[in-house]
Amino acid sequence: MNRPLLACLIALVLLVVLPHLGMGDYYINLFSQILIFALFAASVNLIVGYGGMISLGHAAYLGIAAYSCTWLVTHGYGQLTAALGALMLTTLVAAVFGMLALRATGLSFLMITLALGQIVWGLAYRWVALTNGDNGMALPARPAPFGISLNGATSFYYFALLVFACAIFCIWRMVHSPFGAALKGARDQPRRMSMLGHDVWMIRWLAFILSGFWAGVAGLLFIYYQKFVSPYALSLQQSAEVLLMTILGGAGTLSGPVVGAVIVTLVKNVASSYVERWNALLGLIFVVAVMFMPHGIVPGLVQWRRAATRRKAKAVGLVPPTAEPPRADTPRPAPDAKLERSA
Amino acid sequence: MQFWLIQTLNSVAFGGLLFLLSSGFSLIFGLMRMPNLAHGAFFMLGAYFGASFLAWGINFWLAALLSGLAVGALGLIMERGLLRRLAGNGQGQVLVTLGISFIIADVCLMVWTGDPVPVPAPQGLRAPTFFIGYAFPTYRLVVLGVAILAAIALHVLMERTRLGAMIRAGVDDMEMARGVGIPVSRLFMLVFLLGAALAGLGGTIGGPIMSAYPGLDADMLPLALVVVILGGVGSLAGAFVGSFIVGFIYNFGTALFPDFAYVILFLPMVLVLVLMPQGLFAGAAR
Amino acid sequence: MTFDRRSVLKGIGAGVGVAAIGMPAVLRAQTKPFRIGFMTVKTGPLASGGIQLEQGLNIYMKERNNILAGIPVEVFTVDTGGAPAVALTKMQELVERNQISCLIGPLSTQEALALDDVIRQTKTPTVSVAAADDMTQRRANPWFVRVTATSSQCSHVMGDYAAKDLKYKRAVTIADDIAYGHEQNAGFQQVFEADGGKVVQKLWPPLAVPDYGTYIAQLKTNVDCVFAAFAGSNGFRFFRQFNEYGLKGKVPLLGGMTAFDEALLQQMGDDAIGLLSVNYYSAELDNPANKKFVEAMRRDYKVDPGYYGAATYTAAAVLEAALKTVGPKGMDDKEALMKALRTNKVEDTCRGPVSFDTYGNVVGNVYIRKVEKKGGRLVNSVIKTYENVSQFWNYGPEAFLKNPVYSRDYPPAKNLEP
């Protein structure tokens, strides 16, 4: 039996029936937002988790997609044209930014992405003729694909779910394709990959572009949902938040970013109604999570379960005494969750 | 004439402030290869501590030292309690340091409310100094002096002391340092303490210029990163020169190209990094 | 970590909120409460203003024992952290879960504009402090009421005062490079130049500028005044650095709406004495409502109310008057409530008498204030009152709205000197 597949199916069924569990629109909208940020985090995960490079400027792609889509729609273009145009522009920008950022690695990479993000943010504030400055831009209406209105909470949720499921499927295919293997290889053993004849730079660049593209898709969902975009969507906070979601859930795993997005979105939107110091709570969650699961929640849970099975197996004498569990300070990461090894 | 004189003074004075901000970050990164993204929060905490110490009537310089110690102690706890377990786990370090900065920012908001808090300059340094008839804030010149003193002290520490020699060995080759019996773990602790303390000290000393306000952390962290990146990561000399370069770019850039004010720091930085990914002083750093 | 008691009660579904429990039993039994959503910012860099908004509203509700115009009210407070996306979710929470009849807030323009659509759809009467001009001009939302002022409303007055009363001829302006700064600045320039003055230099520091030194060094000093329009802590930092460079006493500094707010004043120290600024309110206003308000703020929170505190206190007064008009029976009729909000003239708010134009913006007094020291504390003493100032100054809506919205480049600066 293929357990991951089964788990995916169960999750999908749950997600499909979710709006019919008698919750109000508020919760359905909340789930739509979680899907949007989960997709956004999954896009970041491509470069952070599988590529092993920490980007602190990903809000730029979400924002550019949202802004350009709104600009096109308000200037008389159709929704489809606007969506495609926005995605093309975002991908193009990601290609250029990727070229610049991939000149460097490590902290310098982080810094270039941050700087590029801040430049885009500055433009949104300063280029008022194009962006309307901090007064932001409003999207007149959500699109109606094939004449289906997305104005209701439930219909929009299904739309977001459809896009999300397609995106995750594509990302999953990519990760398990030869290209995905090469990307992970470039992360773990860049020198060996080069010697084997792979163009490590090109692999990373393609991953960067793909990451920008999916962030653009998330940006489209974002603007469809919010119907309003302002420089806040491009801010450093937004970039940091999505990066934190990804790492919290477990970078380099498929479900990690989703878990991170669920937690952060719920704390920001729901827990903040009950806990006044919710910012500190969020910080505390990050710290505590990393203490117990240094590589994120999903890899942490996997490891715990393994440890538990091993203990159980040991208790009934199935494991020879030589197979000691790894020492606590040298955790054995889950196969998918290897982290950058650059010094 | 006035323009060039005052803006030059502005640039070097701001550069001094930036060195106080970024030297600690650079020190930590150089040895531990860890971006301490809580550095801006440390700086902010230093400014708030300074404001409170001064409000209790403590002498300014003593207040700065106390803030440095307090923030250093916090750094020590953080290193021992959290970061030590995350060696080599870059993503975990990002998560923890940003998480800590969230907590610090929220606690500051709780303790000092959201209103900006002034950090008064020492009494005798409040009146401006005159250069050929042009006024310039005396205190900023003092900050420049303090930054240069700090740079000299750090240089002596690194080049002339046993501790410095051990740190240099660790920066050069961690495995080798471990091999020859340098207590790397204790070294990490000391360096993190020193880096955090520098941020706290810088916070109080920068206080009369910056004031303490919510958001100071987020305003300062990118600046520290810009300096460190431009100067070449982990090199104190690079951080020193980088600070003044950023000071000049910022002051003359905003004055001469006001339309680019929003991107004035980041645009040149991207250019430099694209042309010289290792920073301006990669070759000269060691 | 503290828990917001009201929210927790609400969260566990305690049925009746604290507000209702505090009421006389008779009322509780008879009337269902009027539900007010209150959206503010209590975390992040914007928290300063958001906390004062909450203080002002708390004082009003405490004074009235949570009963407005004979109707018990429940206030549901939410914190957005200043994020427009969160504001939208919180709005849905307020509308759907708390079933509010009216919204007070949000704080920032970005948030208010993010809510524009949902406010229209849900027809929620909204009383906000967000200042963007066009929210009550070219993009007026029929469900929006502003009791404070547009960005430019008060600086029009300062332009007039500088040119006519102070007889200033040449001015420099410096403002945050965001719409709030642009609009304030444009308002000043428009009236100042119409009255014969000249704006000879305009400086625009970005929002998150680390240091104003480079801008202060550029300020022309051969002018009559510097008009400074900043938001939040920026005005505070600018002022301190202005003094650092020895400019205090050399060039008069005129403040915009939030530049020398009461919240900043005590921290600014005696250097601030003599500064002029303009606002729709001053804690020094001599009217019975304000005296009570200021006294309560000093007692409960140890602060003087300023721009933000007075905003919610005024908003609550305007709301109370509207509830009086519609009565307990009509309080759920949103159209009626909205009509009452916009057509009532409320004589006795803490900021003085207010009425509203057809766009939902306040017509009320605007005050020129001077920082003085009274009884050991710094206060903004009122030195001149401009009565019943409209957002259109004295141009009339039609003529005013024909022009483009105020911006960095409109009105064009014709008198700049190199």
C-alpha cells in the first residue's frame, strides 16, 4: 500500500468536504487564505528547501503578480489576459532577479534577495503614477472563469483549492523528476554535481524562476481574494513571514510549508483575537518548534515517529542492539529534509 | 561649500554609528557563520535600556556600558540555550533569531509602550559645534570618535590577544582550531556575548540620534546587513570601511538623487554584489 | 502574555459579553445590545496610535457605562497588526461572527482601503481615522464617515495661517514620502501660495529613513518657516535632529496634523516650547466634554489625549447621537443609521461642534496650537480657531473635485529655487 498517496487522498477529500461541515463563510475564507499562503510558502520552499538558499525577498513576486494583474484589469484588459500577463511579468522578473542573486551564495544570496525585494517595495511607494503609492490598487472584481462567479466564499475556496492542488501536484512532479534530483544534488554536493557535468548555476536559476512563477500564482490568488494590493504586500515583513512559514513547517518537504502556513495564518488571524501579545506568541512558537524539531515540524514528526517505532521494535526485541538510535545532537534528517551543508 | 562640508561630516558620523551597529553582527558571522537576524532587535533593546537607565539618573556612558552588558547577557543566554544546538543548521538559525526578534519587539512594545522614547545626549554635547560658521551636532562627532575607539579596541583584541588569536584561528579553519585544542564552544559563547553587547552599546550610543521607537529593529537590521555584505562578511576591517562607504552613499545619494531615496542603499549594494559577490574587500580582508 | 478578557469570553461563546454583564438588569432583560466592531492596531510599529484609539473609546464607554442613547452596546475589539490582509479577515470575523452593526476603525489608510469593498457589500457604517483624501472625495464610500480630518484638511488651515497671520512669504516643506505626507504638504502649499506665499523647496524623506541629518543639512535657511508633515515617530525623530543641528530658533518649524501630537509632546522636552502646529483637536480645548475626557485619560492612562485618542472619543459621541436619532427600534436599520450619522450635527463633542458633508467627511473646527508649559507639562494651547472647516477649504466641492487628487506633484510647485 502506498501510504503517502493514501494520505494525500484523505487530505484532498477532507479539503473538498471542508466547506460543507457547517462552518460560516468566515472559516471558509480563512481556509482560502491558508491555501494561498501555503502555495506561496511552497514556492519559497523550492528555492529554500530544495535549492538550499535562503531568500528573504519573495514578497516581491507575490506583489508584482498582484500589482500587474490589477494594473492590467484596471486598464481595460480582460481577466485572462491580465492573469497571463501578470504571470509572464513575474516570471520574467524572477529570471532577471535570479540571475543577479545567484551570483552569490549563503548570506550574500539572502542579502541580494532582500535588497531586490526592498527595491520593489520602494518602487511601489515611490512610483505613484503606476502603483498609486501607499493608497494601493483595488481590483474591480474577481474573475469568473467559464462564467462561474467566484464571489461567494465557497466558490472561491474551491477555485483556490483547485489551483493549489494543481500547483502542489506540479511541484511534487518536479521534485521527483530528474531535475528535482539534480536540484537536491546541487544543494548537497555542488562540487560533485559540477564534476558530473551538471550546470549547477543553471539548475539553481531554473529553480529560482519556477519559484518566482509559483509565487506569482499565489499572488494572483492573493489579489483575487483580497481585491486590493498595497505596498504592505511587498514588505520585508511579508517576505520574512513566508520564509518563516516554510522553515517552521520543514523546508525541503512537500507538506512542511503547508503546515507552516496553517500555523502562522491561524496565529495571525485567529489566535490574535484571544491573545493580545500574539506577535510574541508567534516568536515563541518559532523558538520552541526549532528547539524540539531543529529541521521543522514535518521532519521532526517523522523522526519522532521513527524513534517511537524503533523503541517499540526494540522493546519486543526485533532490533539487534547494534542499531542504536542516533545521538540527539546529530539528528538524522528525513530523506527529504537534508539541509544545506555549505560551511 | 556648506553642502559638501556638512554632508561629508554627516557621512562619516553616520558611518561611525553604522560601525557600532554592524561590528557585532560581523564578528558573530565571521566566527560562527551565523546570520544573527535578532541583531536589529538587540540594537533596539540597547536604545530602550539606555533610555531607562538615563531616566534613572545614571551617567550616559555608564548607561551605555550597562545596556551593552544587559544585551550581552541576553545574547549569552540565547547562545547557550538555543543557538548552540543549531550549529550548521542555517534555516533553524534564521527561524530562531527572527523568532527572538519578534519576542523582543513585542516585549519592548509592552514595556515602553508604542510611543517613541528619547535618549538624551550627555548634557555638554547637546549644543552644535561650528565649522567655518556652519553648525554640526557635536554629539555625532563624539559617536564617530567612539566608533573609532571601538574599532581600535576590537583590532587590538583580535590581533594582540590570545582570545583574538583563537577567534582568528576559528574563523580561518574551524576544524583545525578544534584539532589544536581551542575550546571552540566557549569561544562561540564569548563572541556571541561580545557581538550582542556591541549591539546593545551601539543602541544606547546611537539613541540620541535615532531615538527608541517600535520598528527601530526592522529599520536597523537591513543597514547592518548592507554594511557587512559590502565590506565582505566576517571581516572587521571590511565592516569598518563598509560602514563609511554606506554613510557616504546614503548621505550624498539622497541629497544628489532625491528621487532614488527609497532605493539608495539597496541599488548600489545589488550592483556591488553582482560585480563582486564576495564584497568589496574580499581579497584584502585577510 | 496577557489575555484580552472580553475576547476570551467571546471566544468561548459566553453568550453575553462583559459589556452586557456590567449593565443594569432591567436593560439587559429588555434590549438586545448594539454591537460595535472596533478595529485597531495593538502590535507592531503602528501600535502607538492604535493603543490611543482604544484608550479614547474605553473612556467613552466607561463614562456611559456601555449604554449609548439608552441602548446597551457591546464592543468587539480586534487587532490587525497594521496588515491590510489581516484587517480583511478581522472584518469578516466582526461581521459574521460578532454581527456588528457598525465599525469604528481601522487605523491606517492601507487597511481602510483594503476594507472598502467589504464595507460596501456588507453595508457596515464605518467611522475611521484613516486620513486619505479620496476616501471622502473622488472615491467616496457611501458607508464611510470620518470624524477627524482628511490629510489636507488641517494643513489648508496652516497654509492660511502662515501666509495671513504670520505674514510668512517663503516656506520649505518636508514630509514623509507617502500619500499621507504628500496630501498634507499639498494642502499647505495650495493655500499658502494662493494667499501669496511661495514654497521654495520640497523635501521628501522616505518612510523608513534611518537618519534625517542629510535632509536637515539641505534645508534652506533663508526662509520664513519649515512646514513639517510627519506620521508617528518620524516627526519626533525629525524634531530632535532638527535641534541637534542647531536650527531651533533659527527657522520657525510649523507642524502638520500629527507632527507634535500630545502623545509625543511630553517626550519632546522643553525644546518643543513655542512650536506651532495644526490639528482638529487639542487636549487644551475648553469645553465640558473635553475637560471630562482629558481628566479621565490622565487618571486612567496617565497620558494626554491627542489625534488618536480624541478620534475614537469623538466617533463614539457621533455614534451616540445617531443612535439617539434612530432609537432602539431603528438601530439595526443600517441605512437609517448611516443617514443619521451623516446628517446629524453634534454640538458637544470633545473637539467642538461637528457636522458632515455629503461625502461623509467632517466639517468642524481646526485649531492652530502653540506648545506651552502649564503646570509642569507641555500642552498644545489653542491660539486660533478656524470654525467649521470643510475638507474643500473655501473652494467648494465642485471646483475642488475638478482638480486631480493632491499628490507629490500636485499642485505643481512653481516657485522652487535651486
